[in-house]
Amino acid sequence: MNHQSLVPISQPIRTFLCLAALCFSLSAQAGSSQEATVELQQRWEQIKYRLPEKQQEIALEELTHAANQYLTEFPSAPELLIWKGIILSTYAGTKGGLGALSLVDEAKQSFEQALEINPEALSGSAYTSLGALYYQVPGWPISFGSDKKARQLLSKALEIDPYGIDSNFFYADFLVDQKDYILARKALDKALLAPDRPNRPLADEGRRQEILDLLVKIGDKNS
């Protein structure tokens, strides 16, 4: 930075700079795959629920690099593969357009690798996240989107984690996409009753707000 500059740094910019610096130094902080997973999870939560949307893309790009660094150390850790996929999926959402397609393809591969190693890792989160990709991305010939495949994967996630906040939220979001509002509302009500997750208050707070927003969106639709 130019030391002659007298323009103060705003709080959002300060937040972004701190997050970017943390992303660069993550690999030096983790001594195990579990520690690495927690680091990625916490940084993702800060970016997703605390950083202004305009600044999320760059922060998520840096967090993707950190995930890749961790996976060079722990290549067979399904939890890290899942979080790499989640980070890439979120990054794709912020990037948008055709440029996001390569990111979702990479996320898909990451989730599939995690499923091959341990399909029940992180309470079946690979099924949940991969299922979400299948209904959110376009179908052939643009991408791999498939409502049928999404339903299969999200249903499998619910078998593993029937009372989870994420498994029920994404199933509900899929049902809204299918215009099945009655079942979607039931799944959202179930998601709201999900128990708090240890050490994840920010994620729970953010997800519950998303649940409430989706309930408002569907309103009194009954079809």
C-alpha cells in the first residue's frame, strides 16, 4: 500500500484482507486432516455469512488454493474432499456464467472421490452437496444437471442424516425447484428443528436465516 495514502480502509475491506491473509497461511497451521477441515470450514463460514457478496469471489478463490494445499498433504481425507467441493460450489455461485462450469465439474469430482472413500463422512454431506449441484446446474449438453439424480442423492443424504439442517434444507430447496411446496414446507420445518451443531454457530445461524427466507418465498403456495 502507498504509505502516502490518507484514505482509511473500510471495515469490509479490512475483513477481506484479514481473510485473504488467513487463506494464504492455512496450510502452515494444520497438523492433521481434522485440523485442516476445521480451518476450511471456519473460513468458509466467515466468507459466506460475514463477507460482503462483492468480495466473496476473490476470498473463495484463495480458499480453494488452501484446500488444494491441504489435499496434497492429506489426499485421502474425505472430509477435506467434501470441503473442497463445497468451497468450489460456492465459488462457482459467486462467479456465475459459463466460467463457473469448470468449477462445478471440479466440485463434482471432489464429492465423488469423497463418496468412494467414505460415503458417510460429515454425516453424508457429499450426498447432500452433490445432490444440490445436480439440480442447480444446467443439464446436457451444457452441464451434468439432472433432477432425477438430484432426488436420488438428496434422499440418500436424508437416510444418513434424517434430522440434519443441511440435508433437510437442500431437499426442501430442491422440492421448491420442483414446485412441490407442501413437502418443501415440511422439510423446512424439520430443518428448523435440527439440533445445533457443535462449534458451528455461525453456519447454523446463516442456514436458519436461509430457511426462513425460503419459507417466505413459498408463502402459502399449496401445489
